[in-house]
Amino acid sequence: MKRNADEKHIEHVIEHVKKISLNPVPLHGTERTVVAVLGDERDVDQMRISAMPGVDKVMAVLNPYKLSGRETKKENTVINLGDNVTIGGDELSIMAGPCGIESAAQTEAAARAVKASGAKILRGGAFKPRTSPYSFEGLGEEGLKIMHDTAKRHNLKTITEIVDIRDVEVIDKHVDMFQVGARNMQNFNLLKEVGSTNKPILLKRGMSATIKELLLAAEHIMSKGNPNVALCERGIRTFETETRNTLALATVPLVKELSHLPIIVDPSHATGKPSLIGPMSKAAIAAGADGIIVEVHPNPEEALSDADQALTPAMFDSIMHELKPIADAVGRAL
């Protein structure tokens, strides 16, 4: 659409697209709206749409990821969680907290610590997908309630992983943001279900997924009408055995070239070693990441999940101080 096009002109285009049995997805920017049209392009009369009031031009999108790609939207997407907490803007997003919500006392200690060090988003798992069926799998809705109440007291936003379509409604009631984990990146039914909500989504890259596959997974979410998707690089599976995964930091600037979506880096799962989380966090911010998501536990040796990669509050605080000059150097607030 033309810059500052009237809302009635945008709606007219959307209604026309619906009449020819295609799917219109409006992408609203600060100055202009792009109406992405999903379906068989042979059904589109480009000349007719070009002549409609408010339309600037009609163009074919060459990449298969039409909604998440830069061809469709040039400006960066900024996700607003409310209370001046954003993802993708000038301020870096720091998501921190325990791998799993274990108790009210543990969550309170973790929230107090990450808040004091500068995090604005509390992470914590209530439904945990585990490799072993005998491992701690979370407290379920009880864990969600604990995290919600704790975060509210400390003025923190919340993010938790969803692993089952049946949990969408209950999670939606208690958290500010869904996380789709690496194992579910191509669980397309789950992606479409969370895409039908109005909650922001953090989409983690699958351990063997290409960048193209990651962007197409985001496409599944966005095609259901939810534009608030942040991507996450959490390391990929390679032949290396010294680290849990291999952190592919080139993903960050490459995604910035290909997509308008923000990208977060998870150095906890990428390395699996507390000693590497600080260096990789600094490298991620230097590479252009919009933030980090890290595991912080008040007493890692007692953690019921991912104990070997959890940071102590003191370690996390030290990393946050070390990130400040890197953030300043790349023009981001922390």
C-alpha cells in the first residue's frame, strides 16, 4: 500500500483478496502496510489490484517465506510485550530463569536475582520435553501459576515452552509469550495453533534445521495471522562432542539479511557449559542478536533439569556487566 494509506483502502484490498478465495495477511509497518497474498498467484489480477485506491504496487515474492522475508517487509519487526518491554527494538531483550519451575521458593529466588541483574523476561518451564521418560517433566499448570504470580510481584514478563496443542489455552492464560522448542520447530499443527493466538512466539531452530526451514516454520505461525514471531538460534547438531551443540553465530547476521523478524541467541543450550555462556553471549550481541535467553538457577547443583549448564545468580550478574560495553559498541541499550 502507499505510505499512510487510508484504512478503508487497505480493507478494500483485503476484502477483494478474500473474494477470489485467497488468504490476505496484512503486515503493518510504521509508515505503510503490506498485504501479503497467500495462494495460487494465477488467481491474482495484478492490473486490477494495482488500480485500487491506496495501492502502491503489486509484486511477486520470490522466496518461499513470504511473510517472514525482507522482500515483503523492509523494516524490522519489533514485538511489544507491554510495560515498555520489547523484542527487536533498540533495547536488548534478556530472558533468564530456571530451566524448570520446581517450587515457589526456587522461582522467587531466581526471579529476584535476574531482575536485579537487568533481565525483564522470566523464563521457566512448566511442561518439559525430556529425552528420558524418567526425568523431571515439570509441574504443569501449578508451575505456570507459580511463575505468573512471581513474575507479577517483580514486574517481569514471562515466557514458557509449549509442547502440546492441548496446553495452548492453559498456557495462554498465564504467560506473556510462548516458546516453541527445537524439537517442535516442525510440529506444524502446533505452530498453526499458537499462530491462531495473539501471544508472541519465540521459535527455536531445530537442531538439524536449515535457516530456510526455520523461516518456513515461522511462516506457518504467521500464516494464521500472528505476526509477532521472534527466532532463536540455540545451536545445531554437528560431529563436535566438547559442547552440547554447535552455536552457529553466522545465523544471526544472515537472518537479519533474509528476514525482518528479531532473533535471540540461546548460549545455554548451544554450549551446555557455564564457562562458555558468557563469551558466547558477548559474541551473539556483537553479531547483531536482539537478545539472549539463558538458564539461571539459585542453586544449580539442586536443579531438576539442565543442572550442568545453569548459571548461578552471581555468574549471570557478571555476564550482564560484561555485556554492557558490547551493547554500547553496537548501539543497543541494556
